[in-house]
Amino acid sequence: MSDTKEKGQKENNNSSTFQLSSRVRGLFFGTQSKFQKWWATKHGKIITIAAGAVAVFYFALGIIDFINGFYELCENQGWDWCQEKENSSETDDESKDIVIPSLPPETIAQLAHRLFDNNNAELQIKILPSILNVGESMYMHFKTNSDGYLLVLNINSQGALSQLIPRISQEKPSYLKLNKDQERIIPDPDDPYDLPRFIIEEPTGQEILIAILVKENELPLGIINALPFTHNLQIEPAKKQLNNLHDELDKSAPAKWMGLVFEYETN
């Protein structure tokens, strides 16, 4: 009898549960069906999207309010974390305000010193006469502790580059070789046929001689081809020419060349 009664109660409970779940499913699917009909209309879509946007907006405001409230609480309580965060932010702002000044472009005189001033006293040069005026001849007095071929370039006061040795005015350039401990004046003041003379021209001012001694038995063809063979080559192409010559010296005669950069005044 009791078993029959318990069985009846279970059946009643199961029936009630089934009815409740059926109502929930009906409510859900009914609501879904109504929403689909609502969404299918033009006004339904507009209102739904607008409502969603408003909800997202207020949600974002809530997040911002929460963060601001947290920082206020943090500052009021004097937590170390907030102070460290604030200090790091100030440091970041200060670093952003720092402006690193750009370096001025390298002058052709600076370039000449950087590339060719590695003499170590093996090559010596003196300019004669000591005072150089426009229209006068300039003589170069060389002395070296090594055998080698001599190359000489000049940079005038305006930064223009000219080749002095080998002499570019000759139909077939002769490459001048100096011997160890030899002193040589170029051009020879006692030889009127030792041409051309190096005549001081305008513009006057601070000028630079670049003397290079290549310590080889024969002057490498690559170095010959890297020489400018020109007069008054302007600054930018002159810089390129000097860089090319330096690279070729290191390539064709590594550790077998020396350079001397000598500054002098013309009036």
C-alpha cells in the first residue's frame, strides 16, 4: 500500500516537473519567436541596435567611474603602488619631452681628417713659401721614412677638391715615387720645365692638402681609377670621391698606405 502511494507521488512530481519545463520552453521559444518577428521589422532593428549601443556606452562609463574611484581610494589610502605608478607616468612624460638635437652634417675638412689623417710621422710635408698670395707659386717639400707612390689632393676654402699629384694637365700622368729618407720639393724650383706650377688662385682662405703614400712596388690600378683627375670638384661629389678613394686604398693596399692632412692659409 505504501509502495503504491509512493509510486503515485513520484508520478505526480514527474508530471509537475514536465509541465514546468514545458512552460519554460514555451516561454523561451515564444519569446524567441516574438524577438525574431520584432527583429524582422525595420523599426525593431533600429531600436534594438540603439538600445545595445546605449547599454555599451553606459557600461563603458561604469568601467571609467570604477577606475577613477579606485585611483581616488588608492590616493586617499596612500598606497605605495599608486605613488610608484604616478612617478613612472611623470618620468615617461618627461622622457617624451626630451628632444635630442641632430648633429650638423660632417664638413669636407672633417671628412678628410677622419679618412686620411693616419700618418704616424712617416710622411712629412712643408709648404713653401710660408706666406702664399694669389698669383704666386706654391711648392711642397716632402720627406718620408718609407718607399712609396705619392698622391696629393687639395681642398680650397670653399670645399672644392682638386688633384695635384699625379698632375692632371699631363697627357700621360706620371706617378711620383718617393724613396725612403728622400727629401723632394715639388715642383722643382730649379727646373723651369718641371710643370705645371701650382699657382694660388681665388678664393683664398683656409685650405687643406691631403698627401697619401702608397707603399707598393707598383701603384694598384684600383687606386688609380679611384683618383678624381679633376679640378675644383664641388663639395658633395668631392665627399663621395674621397670616400671611394679611402675604400679603394683599404681594399688594394691594406695596411700599406699612410695619409697626412695639412692645413694652410692663402691670401
